Amino acid sequence: ASPAVTAATICEGEQAVLVATPTTGTIEWYADAALTNLLATGSTYTTTILTTTTNYYVVEVSNTACRSLSATSTVTVDPAPAAPAVSGASICSNSSTTLSATGSGGTINWYADAATSVLVGTGATLTTPALVQNTTYYVQETSAAGCNSAVAIATVTVNPLPAMPSSSPVTVCEGEDAILSATGSGSGDLVFYDNTQTEIGRTSMSVAVPNASLNLGVLTAGNYLYYVGEDDGSCVSILA
């Protein structure tokens, strides 16, 4: 009789371990139904790495060299999804961002390491924590059959903030113009904001003229809060 053999289901790029149960003889594993390409002998056989569904043919050889009918052991290979398409981002220091990935219908997983051992998120998007240095995330799709894609990389580039400009409190008499002033690095813009941090004025600096002023006009008696920051074209400093 043909030997009893196991089948297996694996993901593309994996190996399978197949088992045949002999009665008293020796098990032989073949790559072809004609039994001309002997692969191994013994009750177990570990396949090579497979990318397509593959049949193996198994016979038992008795002590008198008689062969049984062959049994077929099938390794079903489920395809791995393609690596997801991912976006990177460029942000300012101490900011967060939302990254996105597009897959083929499986589950998208985000990892902090290339070995995919530290899971940080699941789904089509990942909102990062506030970052202060360049950070790489590793993205993988898992199919419904449990097969994993290759890993895609999403990099967040973190740009440093400009230095905070210097400014001084302003005291004026009622009926006089209130003029804000600040000094920055000499590169980029000095930007003035009201108490809601809404921009109300902007001046480009130069090395020769690193300072700027903003005339608020005549204010009624009271205390007013304004801010100033330096904008280098990518990021704005902490507000003074």
C-alpha cells in the first residue's frame, strides 16, 4: 500500500516539513510522478524554499526491494502580498506627523525596528509621537492567509528649530504708539503674533539687519501680550 503522508500549507518563500509513515520499509521522496528524481530517503523531508504549490511523490521500499504505489504529498504555497506603498514626511522638531501606507487588502502593521519585533501601530495610517530626531518606521502587510510582505520603509526627517529671538517688554504712555522689537539670527523672518498666536507682522532679516520692529499703533491703557518667533522657511522657533 502507499505510505500515509502529510500535506502542508506555507507562505511563499518558506520551507515545509513533510512526514510519511512507513510500515516496515524505507521511505523515498521524489520530485516527479515517474519516480526518476530522488530527493531524499527517510520518514521526514524538508523541502527547499518554495514559491509555487509543489507536489512530492512518496513510495515505501520493502526489505526485498519492492516498491509500493506512490502517494502524493502537496505543499500549497500561498502568495505573499507586495510590500505596501508608504509615504515619508518632513517635520519640525518636537512635532508629530501622520504617515500612510497602501496595501493590497491585508492588514498593515507598523514597526519600530527592521526585524519587525516592536509593533507600534496597525492600519493604513500611523500618527507618530512628537519627534526630536530622524526616525524610521518599517511597514509590512499580512494577508488573510497569514503571509507577510517584504518590509517597506517610511522615514520621518526632523528639522531643527531656529533659535528663539530676543525681545524686551514695552512700556508706553496712553496715547503713544506701542512698538514691538526683536532680534534674531540674521537669516529668515522675524514673525510677530498676537495673544492668540495669530501672525500680525513679518520682516525678513539679513546679517547686517538681524532685527525688526512692528508698530501696533495707539493702545488704550492695559496690559497686552504679544509673541515673536524666527521662521527659517521650514520651521518656526519657540516663541519669545
